[in-house]
Amino acid sequence: MAALRQPTPGDDQAPQPLVAADGGGPRRSQFWRRFRRDRLAMAGVGVLALLYLMAIFAPVVSGHVDPNRLNLLIPLQGPSPAHLMGTDEYGRDLWSRIVYGGRISLSVGLVAVSISLTIGIMIGSLAGYFGGFVDALLMRFTDAVLSFPILFLLITVVSIIGPSLLNIFAVIGLTSWPGIARLVRGEFLSLRERDFVEAARAAGARPRRIIFRHILPSAMAPVIVAATLGVAGAIIFEAALDFLGVGLQPPTATWGTILNASQGYLPAGDWWFSVFPGMFIVLAVLSINAIGDGLQEAFNPRAMRR
């Protein structure tokens, strides 16, 4: 069998995607080995997995307690064996409401980022690959969206179209894509003139095939990191909308609506009403940020060669 030629430093090769065509390869094993070494990132994975499992199995985790069941005989009762995190102003079990609220708060992050990722990749890919007028037009549109304060834009749009769950998904997803679009565009600008792209063009490949088959897999590493951090941002935005009273409305339980209801009770000493839902938001955001930092280090080519 003929020996394979080792590439020289001067070779202009295509950047190797994380997952090889056969679904494996040493590059992927190096990535996972590097990621597993990051204890903070692995702790983030564990915490986030626990939060999602808690949300998925909410009826079991909450002890089959209805999160909207009122009990006006025990309003604002502190943590106890009967109510692990106390009760709210209407005597509803706070643990049950937080567990069920995680279903909405965590799902907003995934769905909204999926929408923004799709839009950002499409716009960034077209702008970076074609350049010229297409690039100028799409990037000016992106700059226009970026010029609006996102929280103000979210509040305005939700106030107009209404605060349903689907609207929250759509609004956050449709306003958080510009950063991903600019990131994808930058990657495409650096890759579109490489030899492997020129070879694909010379072979008669159509632009759609070159974009999605050849360039995009090599540009996905920073996009995955940005999308991971975008989940944390979407959770915060959803909680902020609920906290300001323009998101989902009571009695729907989300971490933001619970915080909104607790505003006037913290000075009176009812600390559990604010601390516990805020704690879950902090845990979710910190764990996602830790995962994002770990992915960034694992995708780093210099780190991969260590």
C-alpha cells in the first residue's frame, strides 16, 4: 500500500470540520478529550442536564402538585417539609411552580436560538459567499436590526402582537440573529477563496452545494459557541419580559413571572419568594456560559494540537 504524503506547512488545505465524513476520526476525539478536561464546562453540562430533566419530568419532580392550586390559608409560608421552597402570595407551592416554569423558560432558549441560528446562517452565508451588492444589502439590513436596543424592541413588538408563548419564541428568535449572521459572514469571507472552494467551483458545483457542503461545515465551530451562549441570552430576555409584565401573564408559571410577583415581598422578609426563582435563572445562565467557554477552548485549533 502506498504511503500517504504528509501535508507540508505551505499546503492550502480545507479546514477540517469537527466531524469527519465517516462520522468519527481523530479530530472529534481530540475535541471531546479537550472538552472533558474542562471541569467547569463539565459541571455546566451536569447542571444544565439536571435542569432539563427536572423540566421534562415536572409532574414527578413536583410530587404531582398542581402549580396553580390555590390555598389561601397558607400564603407566603416559608420553606418547610410540606413546601420545600415555601408558598407564594396565594398559597401556591413555589417548588412546583418553579419546576413547571422551567419547562417554558428553558424551552424558550432552545426554540428561539434555533430560529435565530437558521436566519443568521442563511443571511451570513449568502452575504459572505456572494459578496458585492448582496453582501452590502444584507449587512445594511443586519446593521439596521442591530441599531435597535433588543430589549426595547422585544417589549414593543410583544406589546403589539400579544404575549403568547409562540409570540415570545418568534420575537426573541427574529431579533437575536444579527450577531450570528455577522459571525458566519466573517468565516465565509476567509474561506471562500481557499483552494478547496476553487476546486469545487472548477468541478461545476453549484453555489448552494459549495455553501452548505464545503464551506459551512468548516465555519460551524464559532457558530456553535455563539449559539450556546445565545441560549442563555434568550432565557434572560424571556425572564426580563415576564418580570416587566409584558411577557406571559399569570397564572402561567415561568421563572420571570414568579420574580415579577415577588417584587413587593422581599422587603417584608419573604426572601424565598424572590431568591429561589432567581437562583434557577442564575444556575441556568452560568451553566450555559460555562459550556460555551468550554466549547470555545475545545474548538481552538491551538488547543486541539496540544
